[in-house]
Amino acid sequence: MQIDVANQRMLLLRDRLSFEEASDKAWQKKVGAFDALSKMTSFLSKPRDDDFKLVYSEHRYEPFWHVVASARYEYTRSNNYQVSISGKEVKAVTLHDNRYEVMNGHIHVPVLEHCLQELREESLIDGVSGRNSPQLLQYVSMGPLEVTGQLRDEVGAEAILIPPQVRISAIMRDSLSRMITGIQADTIIDEQVAVSRVDLYYRPTYAFKFSWASKQKEAILEVDGLTGECRAGERLFTEYFGKVFDQAFLFDIGADAVGIFVPGGSIAVKAAKRYIDTRDK
């Protein structure tokens, strides 16, 4: 069996909102960052703007993986079909000059089955949480830029680049384990397994941390740099600010990543690499 792996790509989704536009949206929606507290307060009175203060903001790029795997198996196999007879008086049936004796109201006809199995799986994995997040598909068609050099050069020094916390080899193992399936066959006509997409996307997010003085609370509001959607945030990524972003270890596909799928079997991996290895620079 041969597994064909597509070119590994890094894709950047550029901001559609400026920092000023995102900041204005965040200020208008700041109360929503405090969730249940804001809902309870809204029943009593509308919070005053001067009760809030912006204490921190960051512009970051978050990773997600887009992997598409497929498989095609075409084969033949022998089988016996059990066919009911028309009545108790039937003792034997002749089919294509072959006589079949009736057993328990049935005849058993040997056949050759021509089989085709086609599988496909599309995975969109959040690079930070490792969760499968189908909603990320909306970003794939937003005109990303393929990065052939250094991602840092495309986003500027002030942006935070978050390295993926989940490795592509782990995603590939999970995806391919569902593509490589055991089949019962006499003759295998065609056997194909392919990974047609191995893409690492970076999408922009603005995060703003507000303090609510009278409540002595702090909360984070995130603004999507592409859609403008505002949502309560869970964390900031200050630990990555100013850190060197090493692209050399983002892709780790190789024979070790997929060679475990068929114990005792043999799998050839044909992978194409098209990213910049910073170790060679």
C-alpha cells in the first residue's frame, strides 16, 4: 500500500479589521465579556462606560490544521447467496446449467462480488485546544496567502504567533487509521490512500482585557480579525510575545508518522514538502 501525502502548506489569513476597528467593537461589547455578571446587572441598570478600563490588548494569530484524507478500495470476493424458493414442492433449482439442491427452503448460489469502497474525512483541528472544530471551515475560503518564507515577515513584530500545541503527525495517525481498513478480498484491483490537504492556517484575533471597577472583576473579550465577531475570551498569550517562532518543527510527517497503521504490514509514504526549513538557513 502506498500513502500519497500532498504538499504541506502554511497559509496566512490577513486581517480584515484594523486594530482601531477591533478596539471600537470591543469597547462597545465590553460588558458581554463578563457573561453572567453582565446579564444580571443589565436587569438593574446599564453600566457606565467610566466604570470600565482597558488594561491590556494583544493582536495574535491562532493556528488550525486542515487535513483531508481519502481512500478507495476496489476488489472482488467469493460469497454464497441464500435464495428462498417459491414453494415446498421445489426440491432443486437449475441456474445457468448448474443444479442447486434445496436445503431448509433455500438454495445456496456461489457468486463473485465486485466491490468498491470509497472513504473521505475532512478534519479541522484547533491548533491550541486540539479539538475538532468544523466551524473553522468558514476561514478556508477567505483568500489565504500561502507563506513560502518566514511567517514573522508577513505579520509584523508586534503580532503574537502561537505555535500549534497539537502535532500534525498525531492528526495524520488518527485520520489515516480510519482510512486504512481491513477488507475481505480474493483479488484487489485498486487500493489508494491519499492525504490531499495538509494545511496549517493562521488566523487573526484581537484580544482585549477589561476591568470593571465597581465589581472588582476582569474579563477578556476577543474580536475575530476576519469576521468581526465578538466573544468572551478564556486566556491571553503574553508568554509568546517576542518569542522566536521556529517553523522548522511545524511539520513532522514521515514514515514514522504513518508506519504503525498495519502491524506487520508494509506502507510506503510518498510525501512532498514545500515549506521553509529554518534549520537550513
